[in-house]
Amino acid sequence: MEYLEIRKQIIEACLWLQEKELVIGTWGNVSVRLDETRIMMTPSKMDYNIMKPEDLVIVGMDGNRLEGTHSATSEMDVHRLIYAQRKDVGSVVHCHSVYASAMCASGRGIPPILEEMSQMIGGEIPITETYINAGSHVPLGLAAAKTLQDKNAVLLRNHGPVSVGRDLKEALICCQVVEKAAKCYLALCAGQTPELIPDNMVQSERKRFLYQYGHEH
Ligand SMILES: [Zn+2]
């Protein structure tokens, strides 16, 4: 089977999200960019515990299914339109983690309060401008991509977070950083004004993470 290793990694990612309680049921989806024209993603409404490598779906950048017997995740357009806009993104993960969902319902993005946010996300986590229901696939995808800009995470208003990364592993860690940031921010909001990381320091830390991390002596 083509791309067997990537298929297995996506299934493992789904089980990991479930174990970390970042998703409830099948309200989460994972995708990986295969090449310039194709994306592999989780099928719609399938229990992760019974998902097999052949259940994953390959779609084109236009959303047409190229391979697989199931429908792609109903949030396929969120994934597809982010890949179309961001050539640097190799993986997109959407989950419904609890604290990030609370921030999605607050109508506010999460300002840069943790160093991991500078490194993994590129600073603040923005939120889409208006609530768009999950059934409005293309408008939701367009809003997600537009709001994301060059960041690695975005909050879908009244819905849940979307995290991206250069690869699947990075997108998954990004989900954890988003959830941690939301948790800390909500804790601080109990009567405290958080100290924000200045923009120049967000940028320098982001650059260090992208280009120097692991190469320092
Ligand atoms: Zn969702």
C-alpha cells in the first residue's frame, strides 16, 4: 500500500490526541501533505480505535477524492485551504480540546504569554472574526486560512483550535502548546492582567527556534 508509514503515523496521531484528551469522540481530524497536489487525511466520522491504514483518504488540492473508499473529514476544506495558502505547512491538526474551546467561545485570541508560543506558533493565537458553523465548509476554511496568516495556530470561533506544523509531529506539539496557552491564559484571567511578551522578542525567539534550535553549542 502506498504511503503505509504516513497512514500509520496519522492513525497513531489520532490515538495520541484521544489519549491526551485533546479530542472527544471523532471531533478532530488530522492531515499530512503528500506532495504539491495531494493531501492525506482522516475519514469522516470514524472511530479512531478501529481506523485502519486503508481507511485514510487522499484528496487533491481542489478537494476531490483521489483515493480511498470513505469520505474525507467534513472539515476537509479547513485543511485544504490552509495548505493552499501556506507552502511551509506539512501537516494540519484540528482538535476540540477543552481550554482552547473555552477561548474559542470567549471571542478573544490568546496573546503571547508563554515562550513556547513564540517558538511554536509565532506569537499570538488569532481567532476567526465571526462564528461560521461547521456545515459551511468552504467559508469556514477560508476564514481559518485568512485568520491564520503566518501563525501556526488559529481558533475557530465557538468551535475549536487548528494547529499546523512543518510535519505531523510539530503540528501535534502545537496542539498541546495551544491547549497549555489557553489553560494558562484562562487561569490568569481570574483577576490578573497577564504580562505580554514584546513583539520583537516573539520574532527573535521564533527565528531562533526555526533556524538555530539544536544547532547551538
Ligand atoms: Zn471541529
